[in-house]
Amino acid sequence: MNITTRQFHVSAMRPEDFPRDARPHVALMGRSNVGKSSLLNRLLGERGLARTSKAPGRTRALNFFLVNERVYFVDLPGYGYARVPDRVREEWKDLVEAYLAGPGRPDLALQLLDARHEPTELDRELLEWLETRGVRHEIVLTKVDKLSRSDKTRTLTRAARWIGLPPGRHPLAVSAVTGDGIPALWRVIDEVCAGRPATRESAAPPGGGASPKTPRATRSGETGVRAGFQGGRNTL
Ligand SMILES: Nc1nc2c(ncn2[C@@H]2O[C@H](COP(=O)(O)OP(=O)(O)O)[C@@H](O)[C@H]2O)c(=O)[nH]1
Ligand SMILES: [Mg+2]
């Protein structure tokens, strides 16, 4: 996508604030501090568009950004941050569920995992929730600039197993600092925004390897099961 305009649209604290038009949505989700806002800024090419912070647990609202007047990028509140009152955590959970299960739910959810850390129970819960609801999603490992080459290879292999990808396939891995992996991520986003079928080549594993074209989760996987993402029951 050749970005010509990008602007902050709305900070939604209640479902009534969500945009109601038919434009596609790309949502960034993941633990607090995983790098959602930084990745959004990198993707959209404007530092400071979404607020980033060294202090976790800051974002309470769903922040919508409108790109080229035709697609929303949505910066969601992070989960997994312990020092949050129960009441706020419950509000967050209800708001995110209302968004994910509502009519304007994302066409593509980017689930971010910090490449340096093991995924948590809450990461697993979110992934299962997205799969159960048939929301198209893509796992994206963040902050890969912090890994050595050998650590990166190991991390990609471990993450592929965690997600359950077939052998030879790896998740996307990006750095908001160096821009590593950003073009590959854009290819996925462009494909979804263009409304083409949900297939893509996997990110090439380091050192080569087969990359079978395997469709990822699609909307046809919708089951109607109300699993409910409990993210933040114990920690936000
Ligand atoms: N080295 C490195 N640091 C990053 C990267 N992305 C984010 N960070 C840092 O991680 C912290 C949290 O980032 P932020 O985007 O606010 O995370 P969010 O809470 O998920 O929105 C900030 O200090 C960022 O500068 C990255 O790709 N590489
Ligand atoms: Mg943020």
C-alpha cells in the first residue's frame, strides 16, 4: 500500500465509539509492551502517530487510525500487565470482546509476541479465541533486532511449533527499529485489504527451506462458538 494519508481517527472507550462504516480493519494485539504502537508507527511511516511507552499498561482504549481514507489500523490495549485494578481489567476485556465479536471486527488481527520471551497463557488464550471465532490472524514476532542470528533461528522454530505451523513454515518476524520484516508484513496486509484469498508464502526460514502455500485461518472458519477471550482475568 502506498500510504498517502494517515490520521488518528478515534480513541474508543465504549463500543458505541467504534467506527461503523464498512472499511477493513487491521488490528494489532498482544501483551502490554510487546511493541504494538511502535509497529503501527513503523508500518504507517510516522513516528509518534500512536503513543509508545516504556511504562506498560498505559493504553486503555482502542485507538483507530485511518489510512488512505480506506483502511483502519487499530491499536488495542495490551494484556498481561499485573498492576491494573480488577475493575479496569474487566472493562478492558468487555471492550475488546465487543470489538472482536462485533460487526466491525478486524479483517486481520496481528497477534504480536516478543521474540525474546516465551508466549504466555494469555497469548495462547487469544490465539485460540481468534481461531475459534474465525478471525483471520497472523502471528508476528517483535523486536527481532534484539536477537542474534542464531537466536533468531531458534526463536522462529520455537514459535512455529507454538503456533502449530507445518514444518518449513515460520511466523513473520519484525523490528520496528530496523524495519526488518516490515515489507513481508505489508504483503500480508495488502492481500487482506485487497480482498484476495487468504494465502501467502511463509516468511523464508533462515538458510532456506520449503514454503508451501498453506491457507491460514479464514473467515470461513467461523463456528459461532462463544468462547470468550478472558484475557486479563488474572492479569491485564
Ligand atoms: N529494540 C526494539 N525495541 C522496541 C521495538 N518495538 C518496540 N520497542 C520498545 O518496546 C517498548 C514498548 O513499545 P510499545 O510500542 O509502546 O509497546 P505496546 O505497549 O505494545 O504498544 C518501547 O520502549 C519501545 O521503544 C523493536 O522492534 N525493537
Ligand atoms: Mg501501545
